[in-house]
Amino acid sequence: MPEENRAAFHRLETMLLIRAYEHQLVELQRTGAPGTCTSVGQEACAVGVVEALDARDRIVTNHRSAGHLIARGAEPRRLMAEVLGRVDGYCGGRSGSLHISAKELGVVLTSTIVGGELSMAPGVALAQKMGAGNSEPGGIVAVFFGDGAACEGIFHEALNLAVQWQLPLLFVCENNQWQAFVHRLETMPDKAISAWARGHGLPVDSVDGNDVDAVHAAAARAVAHIRATGGPAFLELSTYRQRGHYEPDDQAYVDSAELQAWLQRDPIRMQGERLTAKGLIDAAGLAALELRVRETIATALDFAQASAWPTPDTLLEHVYA
Ligand SMILES: Cc1ncc(C[n+]2csc(CCOP(=O)(O)OP(=O)(O)O)c2C)c(N)n1
């Protein structure tokens, strides 16, 4: 199979895996497990961008991080163990879904403080540039944040610093149209995010965030620019948060016509249709792929539920003071 087709398949399977993982978390939450903020509908952003990074690179992410982690190669069973607070989780069960970090994957941190990721990413990028700490030569940093974070002052501070200090930093705004329970058009003019970024004098690309191939192509261009110049680049990915802000959320405030329109452009559906149109997959092939990811998630759940709770005598371990 040509490389291009293999990549297209891999993107579809990774998006399916992210979706199945998050749907499992939603189910778990209904039975009393800790709630999470899912990225359902935004999988193409995570998969397209993370695939353009390499092992030297670092990721700084936010409260919708499952896609970024899974696209980076995180094991769903260890993620699930983390969310359930078990010792086999990436942070020994101490972080839940909102504060995960995975050093072995180069995922430096998950910030649940909106804009917190933007305040820390320039520092991580400066370390990469200086060859400090655990950085690797030539490595860059990708920071993921939402349209709500783009309304905060730190957005401009981070962009200004990255441009002035020429930091190897890829800004990735997942514009999912929502800021918790507020539609973004109540807080900003349409098309504001890219315009604001452009004002800081760095390359800016606005892309259909539900088209995984388009996201990947734009991310690859941005990463190439950062590696060639050492300076930052910016991507705005237009997408849609299909589920609520967190679980459970009845989405009573959502315009159902808007939601339905975006569901027609679901990123997994679009990639499935693209592969089908190329004759690379059929309905049976899609069903087999879906079955495979469901089995992976079922095994992950068994693993997570069988994992032990941290014991009280470890309470003060990993505490920084
Ligand atoms: C500084 C701060 N203010 C408010 C909150 C509560 N909060 C959590 S997520 C969120 C919405 C963020 O919107 P956006 O940045 O667009 O990200 P999205 O949730 O859409 O992915 C808010 C207001 C917070 N965690 N941190």
C-alpha cells in the first residue's frame, strides 16, 4: 500500500481509538467515575498535528488532552488507569484527566487553568532552544489551547514573547466554537483569532480542523518553518465540540441546527468517506476497524479496573516543596 494511503488509514484508526476511549470515559462517568472534558468532534486536530511532530518535540496541552496523548502514542489502558486514580496511570493516579503529564511521550503538562498552557509553553520552548534540562537538539514545542484561552491576555503575551525571542513554538488553537457554556461569537468577532495572531508577525494558517489530512498538511508546513527558522508559527483549526463542556452536560444551551450541521462534517465520518471514495475501505472494513478499537478499549478498561489504588503511605511521594 502506498505510504499516503497507509497514513490515511492510520489517521482514521487513531481518531476511532480516541473516540472509543472518550466514549468509554463517558460511560464510566455515568457509574460514578470522575468526570472528564472530552474532545469528541476534535479528533482530527489532535491526530493531524501530533503526527507532524517527532520524538524530540514536546507537547503542552489543556483540559481536552486525550486526543493529543493518544495520538502521541499514550496507551489507553494507562490513561484510563490514571483517570480512575490507579497506580498504573501515567502519573500514578494522582492527576486524573486534567493534569496528566507523560515524560516518556514528551507531554510536559496538561493545564486545566485556561491559558495556563500558554503561559508555560514559551518557557518549555526556551529550554528547547537553549538545550536546557531534558530538551533535545532541534526539538520544538506544540501548545494546544481553545478559543476561550485566545480571549485571555496571556495569549498575546505568549505570542509576543515567542516572536521576540524567536522560540520554536507551534501555537495550535482548537477553535471548537465553545467556551464552557458560552458561544465564542458572544466573546469575540468572527475570524478574530487568526487576525490577532497575525498582528504579532508570525506565519498564521487557518484550516478546516475536521479534515485530518488538511490539518496534517498545515501542521507539517508550520513545523518545517519552525525547524528552518527557529521561530514560532500559528495554526487556527476550526472545529466543533460535539459533546458538552464536561460530563454530564445536557447541552440545553446549544443551537441544535448548528450542532447538526457540524455532525454532518464529523472528522471520522469525513475520513471514512474519503477512504471509501478512494476504494481503500468498504463498510465491512470500517466495521472491522471499529471492532478492533472497541476491543482495545475493553482490554484497557479491564486493566485499569484491576490496577491497585495508591496506598496512603505514598501520599507524600512526588510532592515538590
Ligand atoms: C483561568 C480559568 N478560568 C476559567 C476556568 C473554567 N473553565 C474551564 S474550561 C473553560 C472554557 C475554556 O474554553 P476554551 O479555551 O475555548 O477551551 P474548550 O473548553 O472549548 O476546549 C472555562 C471557562 C478555568 N479552568 N480557568
